[in-house]
Amino acid sequence: QSNVTLYGRVDLSVGNLKDKVKNTSTTQMFQGGEGGLTTSRWGLRGTEDLGGGLKAAFKLENRFNADTGASQDPYFKGESSLSLMGGFGEVKLGRSTTVYDDVRALGQSRDVFDSAFTASSNGVFKSGGDYTSRFDNKISYYSPNMNGFYAGIDYALDEDATKSADQYALKVGYKVKDFEVALAHQNEKGKQDKYTVLAAMYDFGAASVSGSINQRNGNATNGDDTEYAFGVTVPMGAFAFSGGYAYSKTKSSAGGAKNGKGNGFALGMTYSLSKRTRLYAGWRDVEVKNAAGKKTKDERLYAVGVRHDF
Amino acid sequence: QSNVTLYGRVDLSVGNLKDKVKNTSTTQMFQGGEGGLTTSRWGLRGTEDLGGGLKAAFKLENRFNADTGASQDPYFKGESSLSLMGGFGEVKLGRSTTVYDDVRALGQSRDVFDSAFTASSNGVFKSGGDYTSRFDNKISYYSPNMNGFYAGIDYALDEDATKSADQYALKVGYKVKDFEVALAHQNEKGKQDKYTVLAAMYDFGAASVSGSINQRNGNATNGDDTEYAFGVTVPMGAFAFSGGYAYSKTKSSAGGAKNGKGNGFALGMTYSLSKRTRLYAGWRDVEVKNAAGKKTKDERLYAVGVRHDF
Amino acid sequence: QSNVTLYGRVDLSVGNLKDKVKNTSTTQMFQGGEGGLTTSRWGLRGTEDLGGGLKAAFKLENRFNADTGASQDPYFKGESSLSLMGGFGEVKLGRSTTVYDDVRALGQSRDVFDSAFTASSNGVFKSGGDYTSRFDNKISYYSPNMNGFYAGIDYALDEDATKSADQYALKVGYKVKDFEVALAHQNEKGKQDKYTVLAAMYDFGAASVSGSINQRNGNATNGDDTEYAFGVTVPMGAFAFSGGYAYSKTKSSAGGAKNGKGNGFALGMTYSLSKRTRLYAGWRDVEVKNAAGKKTKDERLYAVGVRHDF
């Protein structure tokens, strides 16, 4: 079968989630996305050489909860796309991650693996909870690499005859050897929020670090967020150790009463049994306070698990 | 993996749908079936040689909306079947297209690709909107080709102990070289409608033409339809140009008041980048009037897209 | 694609289900699980050699109704698991059959194929209707074979902070050449029922027999069941003939009024067209009486079908 590659990942862990506000503690099997490295998935992908430097490519990726066997919704939640690529870059149609999400991931790539253990997860970043990581009905253009520089744009059709709520995102970046920096902006007209992120990553060899500054600009009611994340990963043979910290502050112009704060701390370790299979352990502690200084969230997660790629 | 073939198609287009009755115009990404060549799909199929000229075959085909990644319902909407084949022909069990649908497709095969751009689409043919293209719980028998002649029969069980609403369809046809003609009938007891179609296709080389006459016989309330479709396709190197026209008239014996009319016009062009990948552009204009001569539908669709097979 | 195997089964049959209590008779196409050998399925599985005798393995199995193309729910209902295996045995995470279900299947393996034709199906065994064959969020350990002896344990997390309703199951067994015997227990805290089964199978060559004794211990309201099953299969060339009988009795301590009885009788025949494809015919007759001796179920099923593996 040369036209299509069947691939996937199963990620399962066992751990504990403690809610210090509600004072509950639950031992769980996590399906990856909620308490492990990554959400379990399977998919179909392929490329076709059309000659003259032109290629067609497709990707269809289902996400599922490996602990119960339930499919996430929509069916190809991860990606459902068709691309034409050449010297001009890539044009991609369908559903896939936005370029804003790409840059956001870059800023957290050393922050305990961009996983459920990411320090900014679960409410620390307000923008982490409410931005849209993937657009449907999306037309994207990604530039080729131009002496290290690259750019990308997403435009998603609202498909609504009664209002104008198209969404878009933009990114520009620079990548060379072990250093990458990028800036992105996302505008979701449907909800009048705008997101901007500046992120960078540097790999020293003995360690790699990444960081980002995110800004969400909302309206008078839901306020603005300013968010910071920093992470480091230290590889040691088959092991890798990671740590991350994230901090955010919400300001509201409506009476100044919504000045909430959030911060998160995370630690993780992976051990590679092979290129395709790794064991891991992770820890995440997050705390969110509202303007009155009252904790609205105080949560601690830890888990040990295994991830297998196919 | 010799026992199973993984295959599929991603079809995405961008265009505009104008509703002249409601006076709305919507720019959309279409998932194929609603405004492109064909509905996106992926499936599993295989055949096994059982010896003595006997074969077993199966086909499981999911349909999905490539613009959002959503699966259509039921899961294997396209087909879910198991067949035994031999010199006697083929016996197929499960869910698949009816033989009436096969003949209907023949009559529109040159009519802008039997696609969302088909002239008869979207209400021009009343029978296009309400006949069942696939039966569940179906037992089918397809004859072998006998000097060009062939026949097929579908019988679908209602599985209802309280009423008798089994459905069936029949076809007979003749195919030789570049000419094919077929006649089919479908009886859906559950709704007391009967459908009959006579269709033909001829390939001149420089052009191919197809046409059909459809007849839906309903009851006094929903009336009868008489429908005509005609299409032509002209290949020119990697390009193919198509045009189609469809006309229908509904007569109701209940006071003679439901003499509605519909007509549709369609144009399309494809450009093959490879055997598996083609670009296309299409146009469809449909208009439906009720007995009083009032337009109940007046719609114009155009789109440009890409289709990739794997 | 060496990392993943795509496999499946399509099982379809046509037959009749007669409900002698309601006095209805329905001719149906069965999707396998409801009136054929086995439920239709497709799945992904693979193993990876990690060196040092260690292996990783995964299995993702969808179940579907082949007669209509509908997926069963959850999506990977059959199995969704990740395992690490070695000399120590196997640790499996995720959703899969319980070890109690394994032993229950052993006891009915010669009883018309552990299928819809199984004598204990459809209410004869009360425990057949209400035990959970697969646990979600499950951690399992299966021992290696130790001079014929083996053991297994399942532990499934309730993931509920407000109550303690973890579930577990245990088995021990002995297998040598053509003989196997096993004992299992399952405790589903969520509903306060406990299940115990002792099952054995012996293959004489000319025939093989299997049998089991099941015990469900409930509470005063839903009572206890004692259940017996026996089955025999006789292979004759490409044919195999099977018969089975099952009997159960429910006792309730609440006034002693719930002493229901059930019994079932089943016959079946398979004919192998190849290793992957077989034709079959099956018959099942079940009868359940309540404490007053009134028939609450009196059902007869027969069907002929075909099963194809890929």
C-alpha cells in the first residue's frame, strides 16, 4: 500500500488529580491528553509526487480516549486536510491547527513536553482555555523556508450568510540550527477575542529552553490576559528531565474588578524504551486566584504512563 | 497486508452558494458532496480467492466531511457489505447502493460528473431528493455479463414484526464497448413511492453523452414526477469539460393543483494533475416553481476545488 | 507498514427470530452478534520488540453492525489497550475483556461457537445479561504459563471522587495439550453483584466438549443465580457440528418469591470455504420462567450466514 500510511499513538497513564478547592482526590487512568504526554490518535496520511516539484498530500487524524475506547468529536478532530506543495510553499485546505497554535506549541515545547503536564495547562493561561487550536473550513498558506525565515496564514470561512465571523491567524518566524523564534496573531471574530504570542526555543545541547509571552485582548467584560511561560529540558542518555513554569494575569477594564492571577509549575521525566515507546512520569501544580485573591482553582496532578507510536 | 486494501478520497472546494429566494449568498468550503465532485471517504476492501472460481469480497466505506473532519452517519454509510462471487454472478449482503441508484448514476455520468454540480441536484428532481440510494439489511443478486446483458435485484428486510415494509429494486441493462443502456425500478413500501428510470450512455470518443428519463409514482397527495436529464463531456488532454441539463414536472391528481416544475443547468471542468489528483471548477443553477408558478427554489452554486484519491 | 496490522471480520446472516410470548416472528438480516457467529469488527494492532525479552503491544478494535454500517459505541468497544510483555508476564492498560469473561468464554467455547447461538444467550443466564464483559480504565496483569498454570487479575478504576466503586476480576487456570480448566471471580462494586465461574474444555479429537458452572451473588432484591452450561463440537472435514444446553435458576431471599428458571438449547453447523471464510447455520431456543412459573421469555432463533476474516 504505497499511497497511504496508517499511523498512530496510544498513550495511557495512571495517576492522581487532587482538587484542593473542592478537597477531592481522584485516582484515574488518563487517556493522554488529560493526564499524560499526548492524546491518543490514529490516522491516515500520504503524499503524491505530481512532477515538476509539485506534491499533493492529505492527512486524516482521529483522536480517541484510550482508557475507554471512545472517539473524540469530530471524528477527524486532529486533522482533516488536503495540501498542494511546491517551491511556492504549501496551500492546505480543511481542518488543521492554526499557525497561532503552532507558535504557542513552540513556546512550550520544552515545558514538560507540551502535554497535560504543561505548566500553563488547566486555567493558568486563560487563553489556553478559550482559544481555538484548530479551525474548520480553513484555507492556509505556508511559505517555504527563506534563509531561515518563514511565514504562514490561516483563513477560515464562517459559512454563515447572516453574519461576518470569518477567523484568521498569521505567523512569522525564523529558524536556524537549534534556535527558533516566532510571532503569531489569531483573530476569532465569532467571540471578539484576539490572541498574540511571541515564542522562542534554543537547544544548547546539554539542555534546551523555550519560552513565550502571550497576550489575549478581549472586551470590557472578559478582560485581557498577559501570560508568560518558560521551560527547560535536559536529556541524559535514554532519560529526559523537564521543568516548566507559567504565570498569567487578567485585567478587566470593567471596574477593574477582574484582576485574576494564575500560575503553574510542572516537572516531568521520560525514559525511552525504544524510538517508538517511552515510559514517563509527570507532575503539575496549578493555582488560579480571582481579583479578590480567592483561589478559584488549586489543582495537583501526577501520573506515570507509557506512550507507544505506530 | 495482502488481505485488505485501505483506500479513500479527500475532496475539498471553495465557492459560493447563492439563494435567490431568500436573497442570501454564502462563501463556503465544501466537503465534496455538497459543492464539489464527490463526498470524501475512506474504506477497507478485499477479496479472497476460494478456489473453483468462487471468491469472497468485502467493502466497508466511511463517508466524512473533509472541511470539518466530521464523520457522516451511519459510520460505514458508503457501504458495509460481504459478497460471494462466481460464474453464477454475485450475491451481496449488507448495506450498499441499490440497483436503481446504479442506473440513475449511469444516466447522469456525463452530467458534470454525477456530483454536487449535477443539473438534477437539489430539488430539480423530486425523486432525487426522496428516493433511498442505499438499503440496509439488503440481499442482492447481480447476474454475470451475458453477451452484454446484465440484471440485478435488491431485497431489503424491514425487520419489523408489526408491518410489512420490505423494499426492493430491479435492473436490467445492456453494455457493449462504449454504449450502455439500462432500466431500473425501485419500490420503497415504507413510503408508497415507486421509482422507474431508463438511462443510457454513449462514448463517441471526441465526446460522450448520457441521458435518462425518471418516473416517480406516488400517491394522490405527493403526486407523480416525470424527469429528464441530459449531459455531455468533452475530454481535451488533461482537461475535461462537461455540461448538463435537467427538467422535471410534478403532477398531482388531488385537484390537479400541484403541477410544480423544476429545471437545472450545470457546467464543469476538471484538470488532471495525475491519475489520483485533479483540480476542478463547477457551476450549477437550479430553479423550482410550484403549481402557482411561484419560485420555491432559485439557487446558484459555483466552486473550485481539488480531489485526491489514495 | 511493519508497525501496524489492519484486520477485521464481517459476519452477516439472514434468519428468523420468533417471540412466542409476544407471538411475533421477524425475518431479519443479523449483524453477527445478534444472530450470527460473532460481531463484525475491524481493528489495528501491533507489537514492538524492545530488546531484552521485552515487548510493547497495542490493540484498537471497533465493533460495528455490518447490516446497516453503524458503529457500536464506544468507538473502540472491542478493545483499546497498550501492553508491556516479558518473562514476567503481561501488564495491560486500557479497555479490554475481563479475565472473568475469558473463563466464561472457555466454558462455552464448544457451545455453538460462543455466538448468538450460544444456549445461555438472551436471558437464560441472568449473569449473561448483566455482568460487564469489558472494563474501562483497567490495569491487568497476566502471568506467564508456569508448567501449565496461569493466573490473571484486572483492576479497574472508578475515577469517581465521591464514591468507591473500583471493579476487579481474578482468574487461575491450568492448560495442557487439549485440556483446560479455569476458575474466575468478578466483583463489580458499582452494582454489588459478584460473579464466579468454573469452566473446563477437553478436546478428544473426534469431538471436543466444554462446560461451566456460574454463580452470581447479588443482594436480597435481585437474588442469586446458579447456572450450568454444556457444549460439544464434532469436526467432520470442512464441517463442524455443535450442540449446547444451558440451565439457570434464580433464588431470592426476599420472601423467596423470585425463584425464576431459564433454559436454552442450541444447534449449529459451520462449513469452511477457506481458513478465512465460512458458511454457517444455527438454531437457538430459550425459555425463561418467573417464580410463578409464567414464561417471561420464549424465543426461537435460526439463521444462515457467512463470516469472512481479513
